[in-house]
Amino acid sequence: MKIAVLKERKEGELRVAATPDIIKKYISLGIQVSVESEAGKGASIPDEAFHNAGATIAYESSSCTHEASIILKVQAPEKDELMLMPEGASLVGMLDPYVQKDAIAAYKVKKLSAFSLELLPRTSRAQSMDVLSSQSNLAGYRAVIDAVATFGKVVPMMMTAAGTVVPAKALILGAGVAGLQAIATAKRLGAVVSAFDVRTVAKEQVESLGAKFIEVPASESGDAAGGYAKEMSDEYKQKQAQLIADTLKKQDLVISTALIPGKPAPVLITEAMVKDMKQGSVIVDLAAASGGNCPLTELDKVVVKHGVTIIGYSNMPSRVAVDASQLYAKNVYNFVTTLLLSKEGAFQVNWEDELVVGTLLTRDGELVHKNFKS
């Protein structure tokens, strides 16, 4: 049994799919591990650390993937990587299938068992494998740090001999994993925090963190299966837009996190709303990669529009790549060892397992995931 850990090729991706401590765990199961040279460079892990953990360092992608049974990635592989993967191997990563549709066809041609971890069902059994939660948690933290670093004022209230500095006001749009961490981080830095979410279950969580929950007075619920949000009615959206517009006028920092799986991000902050915001305020749009919650967001850029700074980084977890890699590697290890391997380290999959069914895109040259069958 051989596991290959490839270097990420997408621009701005600094994470790695396995860390030295996790590689030791794989090797303790009798598995050979090959790591592509400089795979950990962006996460401050030198080749030597992987070598000392027992991995073989491969200086070419072809030698890394040669005879590999399982290939670990953070993001979907590029075409040249796919060409080098052994036919019938298992590919594990965040494969972004709603966007990377052409790649699915390539997985079929190579007869890969392609597991897309962001499709993992959100059950209690899957928590230790939940890459979306671990990475979103870090994204929410980093979003606040970037917002504060850009903001031209201090965040907490300060009482000085020269006068009192009032605390900054922060609004978090979307109280999922990223939003809740953003709330906690903004509170720790001394901001007065409020939050909005269409899901009624979010109110208790927001208030438990000491933030004010703002909500649309309506009987309609935004709760969808698996803890996600669903798309709301037009009437609700009109009320929501007015509530957000009124609230934004008073805010200094805004972290926007709203996403709907498989669909463009909902527009929550219109250009008209931005025009009415305070000069010097900051928006961090964590939905930038899915089109953005604000139409003025520019992907992977920091822009100033109508006196408001808008941050549109598409890969916030990669901005804290050291910790993001550690958490991701542990999630992947739990997935691989629980679902793909026997206790002795041999390849053994229960293809009927709900977590396998939920993440498996292709197998034996066929598209098998129900969400992507035409």
C-alpha cells in the first residue's frame, strides 16, 4: 500500500494534504508514503521534516504517484497531475465538483475512485473528517484579522487622558462555522458585534457568543438539511435587504459568509448599500470564490469602492496555511483510515457506507454521485 502526497499547484494554495505527524501515523499502519518535493513549503514544512517522519521524497510528480493506491490533495488536481495518476487509484481532496465539472470526466477516464471531501454528510460520525468545518473555522478567524489590519482605527473601547475611543461595530452575515468564529474573534478584539442568518437555529449560537442577533420578522425558516441554509422567498429577500441596509449604515467591519451549496453566493450587500456605509469601513467577502455576497467584490483583490475597502480573497484558510494544513491533514487521515483502510492498513472500502456514498464522485469509470448525474 502506497499513499502519495502531491504539491498543490493552484496559485495561492499554500496548504498540504499531510503533515509529518500524520505521515508517521500512516507509516505505523505499514503504509509507504511518498511526498512530492516542496509540497509543504507554503506551510513551513521542509522536505527534511517529511523525510524524518519516514516518507520518501519524490522530486518528480510521476515518481510520487507511481504505484500509489491513494493520492492525497487539498484542491482538485491539474490536468498534468491527472495524467500521472495510476488507473484505478483513489483520489481524496476538496475536488470542488460544482465548479470543476471537466475534471469529473477525467476521473472517469482514469477510473479513479474520486472522493470530494466537501460533500461529506454533516453527521456526528463525520465530525472528525469535516474539512469544511475545520477550514471555515480558520477562515472566519483570518477574515476578522484582515479586516482589523485594514481598518484605520482601533477596535476596542479605550479610555485615555485624551478622551475615550469608542469600540468598532462589526456585523457578521451568516452564522455558520466561519461566521461563528468571526463573531468570537471580533468579540475578543473588543468590537460590538451583531450577526444575521436566515437559519432560526443560529440565534441561540450567536447570542451564546455575546453578539446581538438581528432577524427578519417572518414565519419563514431558512434551515435546510445538514445544517445548511436554503434559498428564501422573494418577499423574505426584500425584508432581509432592508434590514441589512439599515444595519450596515452603522457598521465599521463587515464579514460576509453566506453560501448556498452548488449555487452562486446570494447577494446581500448591494452597491447602494455600500454607498450608504461609513467612509473607511471594511467588508471581507468570504463568498468571493462563489461570486461574492457583494457585486463590488473583486476576486483575490482588495479594492476601495465608495470609500469602503472590500477584501475578496478566495482562499482564506491558505492565509493561515500552517494550522490549516495540520487540521486538514488530520481530517483526511480520519477519512482514509476509517473508510478506506482496514485496521491492518489494507485497502478495504464499504461502498454502501453513507459517508462513502456522500463523497464518492466516480468509480470504475462511472459517475456515481447522485448530485452530478445528468
